[in-house]
Amino acid sequence: MNGTEGMPSRTDVRTWLAGARTWTTVAFAGPDRRWVCYATFDAPVTRWDPRLTDESASTVFVHPTADVEQGAQVGDGTKVWHLAHVRSSAQVGAGCVIGRNVYVDAGVTVGDLVKIQNNVSVYQGVTLEDEVFVGPCAVFTNDFRPRAQNPDWKITPTVVRRGASIGANATLVCGIEVGEYAMIAAGSVVTRDVAPYQLVAGNPARPKGWVDERGEVVSRDVDNPPQRG
């Protein structure tokens, strides 16, 4: 069952899995990576879970080392790379890139054309709208007063609006909204809302100017956003 030549059909894979008798997760990539399926089973096999539907199999890519739980929704054209984990009930839109070692928690909504770079955890309560960029090792939180033992804790939501960019190693303290096409510089610690098209940097993050939809700085007058026509 190795290699790309002579790969088994989905029916063949189902038949093969039915005889498996070990704890493991397996994955198979079809010719030209046109489909991926996986199964998790014990002894004997308890279920076969298709990673993809027939309709989307030609457009969605899930790396064999990634874990997309049953019940997660992944849109057409999205790529889920090495060691990523998408939890059940998470929704990931079309045309996204989910980088290596990315964690998308249960209940998270990720819009279309979003790029999440390596080593990012998107926790429950976080919403990423369309075309958001999240740089490597950026940090989201969802508990404003975290304690190891607190059964009464509540999720504090964070929203990142369309087209916004979050630089590498930036930290977003929960309970904020990042406006559309805003730009958060690498390493920033964001503790309050960021206005649309605003550029912020530092710890804590402070306004540094304004950008356009391409990310170019168009003004350094932090008190007066430029007119957009």
C-alpha cells in the first residue's frame, strides 16, 4: 500500500482496514494527492472515518501526520500541513493554509483564504474572518484570569476582522477586536482593540500609524486616520 502507483481505491482501503487489529492512525494519499483518507481503530477496528468527502477530495489536502477530527469542517482548496490538529466542530473555510503544528480548537471559526503559519494555537472563542494572516508562533488566549484550577472559568472571545495581519510572536490578550486590514507588528503584546487599518507595535502595543489593504504604511499621524476613497 506504499507509493503512488497502483494505489487502492476507497473501497479497497475500507476492506483493508476492516482486517486491521492494532491501535493506530493510518493515512493514504492517492495518485497526485487527489484524495486522502484516514482511520483510527482499536482491536478489532471500530470505525472507518473518511477525512474527505468525494465532492471535495480533489481540492482539499491533509498531510498524513495531521489530525482532522471527525465533525470538523474544512473548505475546498485548504491545505492542512504536518502535525496540525483541527478539532471536532471547528470550521475552516476555503483556500486556507494551516501550517505545521497549528492547533485549531473546537468551536473555532476560520474564514476563507486565511493563512495560519507554523506553531500557532487558535483556541476556542477566537474568530478569524476572511483573509486573515497569522504569523508563526503568534499567541491567542481565551481566559482573562487563568488559573490551573478554576472550574468556573469562562471563555473570553477575540475577533480578528477581515484582512488583518498578526506578526510573528505577537500575543493577543483575549477580549479584544482587531479591525479589518489592521497590522500588528512582530512581537507585539496587544491588550486593547485595534482600529481598522491601524498599525500597532510594542509591549504593550501602541498605535504607530495607518496602512492600506496591501499593508503599506500610508500615514504616521496616529491620531488622524487617512481618508479612504
